[in-house]
Amino acid sequence: MLIDTHTHLDDARYNDDREAMIARAREAGVEALLTIGCDLATSQAAVSLAEHYPFVYASVGVHPHEVKHIQDTWYDEFRRLARSQKVVAYGEIGLDYHYNHSSPKEQRDRFREQIQLARELALPVIIHTREAQEDTVTILKEERASEIGGVFHCFSGDAWLAKEALELGFYLSFSGILTFHNATALREIAKQTSLDRVLIETDCPYLTPVPYRGKRNEPAYVSHVAQQLASLHGPALSFEQIGRQTSDNAKRLFKIV
């Protein structure tokens, strides 16, 4: 059985077949899904979906692209949402200097605030970082994020970031990027990372793995990430063992049964 630790089930691209898409995931052996908040509306939608499906869990938080939209009432609403037993993480939060949809300073300030709120709520954090590795690690250390733990989602950083993340006690989550032909360096990092610190995800509807590149991604395809991990570890570890270990890791981090 597999756990897809990062999905966006509320995305409009699923509006015509969400029920069937979730059913396909279950048929593919996905025992649990985590659907992610990126702002207030998507956090509310994530919690609603999680409360509708017993095997779906939710996170709440504001993506670095969206932090410029944070209003005074948002954090109180996240506190209210987090009272749901289906909310198991805070995120995705972090820094993204590639697009700078929100200014770098505002991103850093809101990142700190959200780590502080996650610590108040005793929720692990889901980290998004792009072209901001050093600042991300610095803020995580200064805000004592290791006290609550978390995961670097859709890990695509270098060996330095992997080392820093693991030393903080964080997990690395690998996505369909692991199957891309040009991801040689990332596959080497995944191979070298202790399996008790690895999660798998789709980040659907984005980052569709080979062999479905160019199509909409969905949770059923997380099996291709697990298969890629199994192939990296050769005959020593089977697909089933990878699935069991990464699922155990997800249950430990997010405290889900």
C-alpha cells in the first residue's frame, strides 16, 4: 500500500471526475492521501475533502506565491480549521525566488510567522523551496522548526540541501521528477538518502511521471515514484518494501493510522 503525501485534490482540473480519480487511486493501492492548502480557500477546500473521505487528510497554510494576500483574519481561521482531526500538517509554506509573485522580504516574514503558528498548533511543516535554499534553511533553524519536524516536499534540491534537511530531522519527499530523464543527480540523492527519511508524492495535478508525461497527474501515479525508488535500490528492495517503508514514514510524521 502507498501514501501520496502531497496532492491538490481540490484543483479545478478534477471537477469533472474527482470521484473517479480518487477511486482509481484506491484501486492502484493508495491507502491514504494528503491534500494541501495553498491559501485560505484551498485550505478550507482541503479540510472539506478530508472530512468527506476517511482516507484523505489535509494541511492548511499559505504557499509563498500567495503570502501577499494574507489578511488579518487568516491565521485565526487556520487555528479554527486545525481543530479538525483530519488536519495533520501545516503547509505548504516556504520561499520561492523563481517567480517572486510575493516579494522576497514578504515571503521571509510570512514564512517565519507560519512556522511560529505551526509550532503553536504542534503540526509538522510542509516546505516548498525554489532558488532559496540558504534562506529556507536559515529560517527553519532560527525558528526552531526541528521541534515540530516536517518534510521538504517535491525535493529537487542539491546534496547540500538534502544534508541540511536531514540534519534538521526533516524528511525528503520525492515526486514524479524522479522519473524524468534529466534527473540523474536527483536520483543519486534519493539513492543515498536513508529510506526511513523518504516520502513519496505526486503533487498532482502537476509533475506527471514517466510514462504519462504531458497528461494530467493524479494520485494513482504515485506508484511510478515508488517503482523508480525500488529500481534505484536494485534487487535489495522490492516495490512492496518501498511502499511499506514510505507509508510507515508518512504515518509517523503526520501521526495518521
